[in-house]
Amino acid sequence: MARVVVTGGCGFLGSHLVDALVRRGDEVTVFDGGAPPPDQSPAPSVRYVTGDIRDAARLAEVVRKGVDTVYHLAAMVGVDRYLTRPVEVIDVNLLGTRNVLALAAEADAKVVVASTSEVFGKNPAVPWREDDDRVLGSTAVDRWCYSSSKALAEHLTFAFARERGLRASIVRYFNVYGPRQRPAFVVSRSVHRALNGRPPVVYDDGGQTRCFTYVQDAVDATLSVAASPAAVGECFNVGGSVETTVARVTALIAELTGVEGYTPVRTADRLGDRYQDLRRRVPDTSKIRRMVGWRCTTDLREGLARTIAWARRNPWWLALPDSGAVPDDRPAA
């Protein structure tokens, strides 16, 4: 039985990671500012500590000697938050990560840091390898504050590993979706709208492509990286291998939910230059396959069907507000 800490363990991906850790018998401490999701069954091996990741003294109560692994998933994520709360995005993602790394180094604990495909920015040369260049827009555009904050968090992780001998790994998630995700993302918002009797949203022409990753696959990758000695000091892309247009994903959700039509939204009309979309986002996952032995196994239709079935069983989630960054008051097509 390992002793682990999960920051952000009440969130979307974090709560699924906690479930997996419980199933394998670990003793888990969750550090989060919120509460666990209503559909998560209480487990005697899980202790919840409420706190802000920026509060180093509070965090030190849980990241201390005796902890084997820290899974650092606490972050401010979501386009709606990039555009409305950029100061908080930067503070949480950068200062919070520094607190985790410093305390883990003192405790001699291993750390797995959650990062994002957003660090690559708008580099047009896909698929992206872990060491490919970052291409970003102007610092005056709030869109890039999340990418920059997570990139600096990665810099800190590598610095602590090299200067202080911290055993750390980084996982870069690509478009993870599934049960419990806040309805502010491509899949979650479309499912939420469809099951509430509203057509899904298609941004611009819907031709943007993504490689979607079902949440359980992302959890499996995270655990595999944590367990691999070869992964220490390394960064890994975690994502699906099938490039799919947003329009295709929306059509699949409409088919699986029985909702007809969609709502078109032009981001330029609503947000101007505050937001810049990425045309393609495709990971090269050969490194994690080669070094860790992980690959994505859940195809998109299966993952969407599981997500929709879960959503139908959980009215609390359907009652959440639609938190999309872009308003959509145009009639359905």
C-alpha cells in the first residue's frame, strides 16, 4: 500500500485518478479547494483536506515525509477561465506547482505533474513530439496565459529534477473527456446541452481537429508513468491517435443522444482577438508507448457512449450551468 497525495483530487481527472488509486489499495490524501463529486463513493482509505494550492503552509500538512508519490493535478483550466480570470490562472498554475515541487523535494516524494497540449501553442507542424518548439501569440492575448503558466510549471519541474534531484515526471494531456467533466469543453458542453434538450455548439466551421482521450485512458497513462523508473525526469504526451474534426464529434454526440441540429458560433464575432483557436492538435505518442508501454485503447464512439450513459444517470451534472466561454444565442441550424 502506497501513501499518495492527489492535488486537485476533487476535480474531473483527479477524482477518476483517486478512484483508481483506491481500487488498487493505496492510502490517498486529496488536497483540493472543492468537494468530491456527488457520484463518487466514499472510501475509508481516502482523506480529504481542503486548501488552496497557493497556501504553502497548508499544503505542507499533507506533502510531507512518508508520502511516496504526489500526483499534482490542481490547476485553473478552461477557456472561460483564461479569458475572465487570467491572474488566477497564472498564480494557481505557477505558484501552486512551485509549492508542490519544493515540498515534495523536502519529503523525498516522487511527483507526477499534469500538464497540457496547450504548451505547444499554435505550432503548425503536427504531430507534436515532446521536445518540439512552442509557438505562441501575443502576451496581450489572454488566450495564451494558460499555455505560458503550464510551460513555466514544466520548466520548474525540470529545474527541481536537475538541481535538487527530485524524482519527477510530466504528463501532457490532449483533450481528455468523460464523466464528471465541467460542461465547458467540446465534448462535455455538447453532451450537457444535448441531454438538456439544446443542440450542441459548433465553433466556426467545425473543421478544427483534435485527438480525444477518454478519461480512464488518461488515468492509466498517469499511473503507468508514476510506476516507471524510466519515466523519471521525462515528459510524455498522453493522447489518442485518431485525428477527428470538432464537427464530427458534435455529429456523433447528436446521433448518440437523438438531438437534431447544432448551434453555430463565430468566435471572432463574440470574442474578437481575445481568443485564438488552434486548427490542429495532434500528439506524437511514440515516446510513452516505447518507454512506458501505454497507448490509448478507448475509441471515440465508445468513450462518448459511456459519457452519455453516465450523464443520464447523474441529474446533478445535468443541472450544472453551461460554462462555455463563448455565448451562443443564434438559432439552431
